Amino acid sequence: MNAATQPGSSRPAKWRLLMATTCIAAAVLWPFPPVDAEIIAEENLTYGKGGDRALKLDLARPEGDGPFPALVFIHGGGWRSGNRAGSRQEIVEAAKRGYVAVTVSYRLTEADDRGKAKHPFPAQVNDVKCAVRWLRANAARYRVDPQRIGATGGSAGGHLSLMLGLTDAAAKLEGSGGHADRSSRVQAVVNYFGPTDMLELHRTSVGAKPIVASFLGGTPQQARERYLAASPTTYASKDDPPVLSLHGADDRLVPPDQARLLDKKMKAAGASHTLVILDGQGHGFRGEAAAKAKAAKYEFFDKHLKQKDHAGGVLFEAKFSGKLADGWSWIRQDADAWRLRGGALEIRTQPGNMWGGANNAKNLLLRPLPEDRLPEDAAKTIAIEVTVATKPTELYEQAGITWYYGDGHMVKLVRELVRGKLMVVMGREEADRTQTVALIPLEGGSTQLRLSVSGKKIVGQFRSDRNRAWKKAGECELPSGSGPKVCLQTYNGPSDAEHWVRFTGLRILRAAR
């Protein structure tokens, strides 16, 4: 939406010429600001395709290895105007605050003089979802933590940010812009005065009515299903990421009741929503209110995207680039079935087994723990974690991490295909005697797995890229053994097809429990 838009106004004949010169004008109006030596900025990166159109973004990030949390900035303008260049200063500031930040272009509606859109909903949602998938696909290159991505925007940009947070693949809004194997879900949203209920907005806002009708291809009577599909309130559910909504009490274009409706829906669903209504502010914030909103935005993102999982620090972090670091060793290595690519370790899943007495799986990658003596104090914890992406098709095909003493003494936490369903499986083995500790249904995409040891207990946890909250898989006693190692493993794959597992973000941590 756009506070400067006048309802009912017709576009001049030169509108298309104006739109064609927008990028040139943007370069003049919003040049990329000077960046400090510790910030890296890149312009005009192609992140996907919207129909036959290349989609672009600008990026700023801190120097360093990261991985850093990321923020996606989405401009407003009633889905019909606006430019990503308006947020260039914002992404540089975000980079200074420790984020990889992008400002994205998306297809505008490009309505004709009668209000008929060339690119109606869901084109805009398709495009911003593609931008998030691109970030995940290029996480290693740009030092992004794919499990910590937030989105923010104002007005139409707020609406699109909410759609990133509240919708998943089941909504069928992903589009075909690229990187279909990655999730477009974000882990936190800051919504500045964005529309949330399209039916109600059309009913209550004279100014927004023609904009919404053009965006959705008709009135509510003509396109009710599209109004529902484009409303963030439709998708409120318990697993939604935390959302902060900032709204002006005097907003007449997008009334503050839009934020209140979202607040009610999300809280009723059991999701986390924080609502801040700013007195004396309309559709856009100024002065002290703008500063207050910005402070609230970064406080919110820092809380949800920068919180440390462990207080004791990282003992080891794998950099899967160039070559394997010293200290790794293989069991039953097949050198043609593993590779380092794009900041990840990829291992082909081959036939073989490690569960029970068979112990013939290939390409087990091991590393001794930095502290090979477990803490006697049960209040102390050593944890190992890794992100795993797989597409299994075979019964019991699996990949994950193992607390490993030997082929017959271990505890595993894996993504596994069990009777046609993808599961998180935690299992314990001692002297080749096996015990299934946990079997939990899982979504597609990638999964972060963690095994934590305190005293003689080991706990398995997992989380997906759509939900930052760790979930407990199970808990059991450690098997007997000495000199424990971290083990990455994948097995029970097909013999007649190549299935490659992608391992990223392997860390060993030490912390107070």
C-alpha cells in the first residue's frame, strides 16, 4: 500500500514509460550508501525468475565467516509501485548490526487504466518466497545461517513479510522461480502496518479498496477465494514464527484493526504475536515514533535470530570447503562417493547398514571430540549438531549424526524413511543390540539435529527450517565405551540411483545445561 496513492485516480498515458525508467531513477534517488571496510555490498544479484523476468536483489553482509542471521527487506507501494533501492540504507545498517541483509524486487501488478493487473496475486508472494529460497541455496557463499532468517517490510511489504512467515508449501504459493528444494519459511517477522485480512480491508478502507481489487483481480464477490488466499490471517497456526506488528493508531489506509485481527487470530492459534500501536501515527511513522519502531524491530530480531543456544561456546565448527580439516577420518571410504561443494559435505547414500550386526555401511566420517573425557558434572553438556538435507526413497534410508564409540556401540539421531514416511529416528546400540528410542514424523526440507551429553545421559533434539524451536526427540543412557567420536553417516540407499546427502553447520559445543 502507499499513503500517497489517491483512490480512483487514473494513470497518465506515460505510465509505462515511467515504470520503465524506475530503475534509473532509483539509482539517483537511493544510491548505494558508502559502506565501511567491514561490510561487503553487492548490487543487482539475480535470485530467480518471475515468468520471463529476472528478479533482482541487493545484498550487504558483515566481513567474517559467520554464519550470520539474515534479514529480507520488502518494499511497499500497494503491490503496484515502489523499489528495492529504497531499503539500501537499511540493509547496510543491518549488516553493521551483524546480519546478512537483502532488499528484493518483485513483480509489480502493472495495472492498466481500468485497474486490470498484468501480474496479480500470487505473483508477488511467489517472488519473495523465491528470494528466501535463494538465500538458503546460497547460504555458504554469503555466510548465512539458513535456520535464522527474518523478513520485514511496510504496508504491502509488511503483508508479503507475513506471507513468508505464516505460509508453507501446503499453501501452494511457492511459484516456479527457482530452488524448489529449499524452504521459503522465515523464522521471525516484523510487520509495519501491513494488510492482514483482505475481505475486511476492502470493506473498511475507501482508499485501499481499488488497490486491493486490482491486486486480487476483482471484488470480494468476484474473487472471494483469492481474498482468503491472500490474507495472512487465513494461515495463523501454532507453528508460526514469532511476529511483531507495528501500526499507527491513525492509519486510515490500512486501519489498525488489521493488526488487531492478526493479533487475535495468532493468539487464538497458540502462536506468538506482539502488537504495538503507535499513537498519533498514520500510514508511515515519523520522528520519535519511527525511531521507537526501528529500535523495537532490531530488539525483536536480535531476540529471535541471535539468541545463543549455548553459553559455553563453540569447541569446533566444520568448514566444508577446499578440503577436510585435519582430524577427520573415514571408515570404509569410497572416495568417489563424497565431495565438498558450496560449503557443504555431500555423501552419496549407498547400500549397507550400521544398525545391528551388519556394520558394512560406507563413508562414515569420524572426528574425536575436542574433550574426549566426558564431564562428570551432570550440569555440564557437550553437544554436537548438524543440518541434514535428504530426499530418501528406500525403506530405512537415513542420514544424520552419531555419538560413536565403535560399530556396535553408538547412539544415532537421523532423518529416516520409515514405511513411506520421513521420520526423525533416535536409536541406541550396545554390543550390536539395538533399541529405538524415538520415532517422530518430520516435514521435508532440511533438519537440524543435535545430540547433547550430560553425565551418562544423552538427549536428541531436532528442528526444521520453518520452526526455530528445538523439539525433543528422546533421551537414553549412553552405551559403554571410551574415546567417543562425532560420526556423520548415511546408508540403506539405492544401488541403481545417486542419492546425495548434504551436511552443513556441523558444530561441537560445550555449555552449562
